[in-house]
Amino acid sequence: MTQAYYRKWRPQTWDQVVGQEHIVTTLRNAVAAERIAHAYLFAGPRGTGKTSTARVLAKAVDCLAEELTGRPCNQCAYCEAINRGRFLDLIEIDAASNTGVDDVRDLRDKINFSPNQGRYKIYIIDEVHMLSTAAFNALLKTLEEPPRHAIFVLATTEIHKIPATVLSRCQRHEFRNIPVTEIVAHLQEVSQSENINISQEALSLIARQATGSLRDAVSLLDQLASTAQGITLEMVQSVLGTAMGESVYRMIDALLANDSAVGLDRIHETLDAGSDPRQFSRQIVDYLRNVLLVRMGNADQVDATSEMRTHMAEHAQAFQVSELLTVIRNFNYAAAEGRNAWQPALPLEMAFVESLGVATQDGGSPPKVPTTPEGVSERPAKGAAAPKPAPTPKADSAESQPTPDSLPQSVAKNWNQILKLVRGQNPQTQALLNSCRPMGVKGGALVLGFNGEFAKSKMESGDNLAIFQRALEQVIGQSMMVLCIVAEGGSLPPDIDQDGMVATALRDLGGKIVDIQ
């Protein structure tokens, strides 16, 4: 049977431990100075070398090499026995399968026996946070008064679940996510030794997708190595379902152009091609994070191809920092919450729609305010003469005093200016306004039609309405109340003019009055 790469390439010496120099240095010096602690706690993300480092430490403390600084030598009988899994004094316990107090009591009973071969008995307890409370209490007694020949190494990915009483009795070492550059370097070494033909772009993508876990990166390389052909970027993208590139670029372009149709089409095309909605959301977040770094002047921290860097530079110029933060939050929410959605694509679609208009390359197009009988403006009662066309305002400045009849046109014409003023006060308020459209004026109140209850309720919370009303007054030179409606059907309230503008919105367009501010 072929040995898996992650086992074949497990570190055997201190020098082979990748990305944890701060821990290796401390442990190496402790071995050289013969200052070995009786209990260690290795905490950190999965696949970062906790158990592998514990095994190297076990070899070092029992190594037969005369030179302390040369331990482990990886050549003596004890080192060879540990490498082959035959060393009787190295006991590895999976706490996920041995969670009960009886398991720990059994360990405690056997620990007092002297080592069979080496100077120390080393107990490596993996996923120690899985132990029950009673088991932790039983282990605590052993950690308080351990035999001189016993060393404990506790490994966990969830240190917050370890009781403080246990933490205080261990020498604690925090393992870190391994940087992409170091993962790539290690994958190159593995590829060369295993005669794997793989492109640099493919290596970089594998390393990024591993998110700091060297084991995950090596396992993925092992999976891809089964093909007889060379491993290309396209092949890795196909296996991972991460054919990001063009899909993400075009979706961001549609976002900047405020083109909902193109953006949603791009999302659906990507998902129809087999991409997972949450994975696509993560790709967008990852890309926009890099755009943010470029926008902030930290392009040297971005690990990307030259083509991606070109797109990032263009998009960084099109976004303001506050706008980028808003869009990133929207898609990050979609990535985190997608697993709970009964319609998997919905969080991604909502993130895109909520981000529309946050930033536009040309300032965007002002929402259209219908003024025909099919719209929501005032229409004459039955038998009455048709109204005269509304006069066009003479100016767009705050000094202009539009008449009630011309207010819809005045608001629409100056909508971009209003949004810019709002954005200067609060970008989130401006983002909420992107999900609505001015539908007309009723009784001196501007009617805003929102595309959902959530956006409407958010607009009404805090000081969002006050910010909007101040900007509105500054632009059109007139203070106005605001009428918020949700375009989701609804009956006609008794206090609404049956032939008025709001009645038309409710009856003909499916609007619904939820509240009046």
C-alpha cells in the first residue's frame, strides 16, 4: 500500500518542522540544557504540526546521541523505533475516542511503572479538549504530581475548552497558521522528490486554499499527483471548484457598474458550472480583501498572479475604503451563513443586491421616478382633466425651491448628489438607500419604496432617516417628511386617497405601507 504523503513527509527532526521556529527554538534549547518540563500544551489550528512536533520532542528526550544539541539524531535505535511506531515508551492517545474518566484512570494507574526502554515515558494526548469534565479532573491529579519519568504533551485545536486548572500546570506553546510562502516552498520540495510536474500557479493556489494547514496542502497535492499529466492551475481549480478568475472579476465589474442583471447572471453561470455558493462567496471575500490591501498601499502583502494583480489595481482605484468594507461585510456574511440557507444561492444573491450602488465607476444612474399613470405619481380622479406636465426645476442647488408637483423630478435628478452627501455622513445609510427608490410625493412626504422589510426596518433604525432628510433638504432646499413602504403587496388603508399617488403604488405596483415617519 502506498504511504500517504502527509505521513511520508511528516517532520522527523527539528529542522523539518515548518513555520513554527518560535516553538522549535524553545524546545530545542530545553533539550540541550536538559530542562524538560513534565507537561506541555500544544495549541493551534489543525495541520500546523502539533502532533508531529510532539513526536520529535519524544525522540529528542530519549535519543541516545551523546551530543545534546544533536538530539534527536534520527539514527539511534530509539529514534528508529519511534519512526517505525515500535517504541514502547511513546504512548499516543486520541482523546476523541477515549473521553471517559475510566480511560484516564487506566492511564494514571499505568504511568507509575518505569519506562520499558528509554529514560522517559511520553504521553501524547491529541484533541485533549474532547475529554469529559470528570476525565479532566482525573488527569489534573496526575499533572500535579507526575512521576519523574513521565512527560505529557497535550494537543488541541480548541484551547478555550481546556480548564484553567489544567492550563496552569502545562508549559504552553501556541502554533500558528503557516504562511503561504513556506507552504509553497515545502510543496516544491515534495514535488521535486516525488517527481511531480506541477506549475507554480497551481502550487500557489493549493497553498492559499490550505489556509495555513500544511497537512491539508500536502494531502491535496497527494490527491492531484494521481494523474499522469502535469498538474496545472486549471486542474487544481477544477478539483477545488475554485475557478475564480473571470467569474469574480466580471461580478465585481457589474457591481461597480450597478448592473444587477449582469451580476446575477454571472453568479448563476458560476453556480451552474458546479461551484459551491459558499466557496464562491469566500473567493469574492478573499479577492476583495486583496483589493483592500492594494487600496491601502499594502500590495506587497498580496500573493497573486500578475493577471490578478492587474485586476486588483483597477478595482482598488474604483472603490473607496469605506465602500470596500461594506461589500466585504456583505459577502463575508454570505460565506458564513450560506450553510443555513434552504436556498443555497440566496445569501450570495442577497450580498450582491445589497452591495449594488455602494460604489459605481461613473456615479451610477439615478433611480427613475415614474410620472405616468402606470407609475406612482398623482393621477386624476375619474372624469377629471388630465394634469399639466410638471415644470422642470430651474436649478439643482439648495437654493432652488421646487413646487410640490415638481418634487419627484427634482429628487430623481439630484439623487446622486443626495447619496454623496449621505455617504459622507454614513456609508451604511447610503447602502440602505441603494435598495430603495423614490416613488413620488404624498402630502409633502417623499415616498421611498424598499425591496424588503429588512432594508426598510434598518433605514428606520438609528439616525439613518435623519441623515437622509438633512441631505435631502440641503440639495433641494426644502425640508420633507419620509413615507417608507415595502413593495410586497398589501391592502389600501382607509386614510389613503383612493385616487392618489400612494394608492396607485399600493394598488397597481403591489406596494405596501408599513409605517409613516
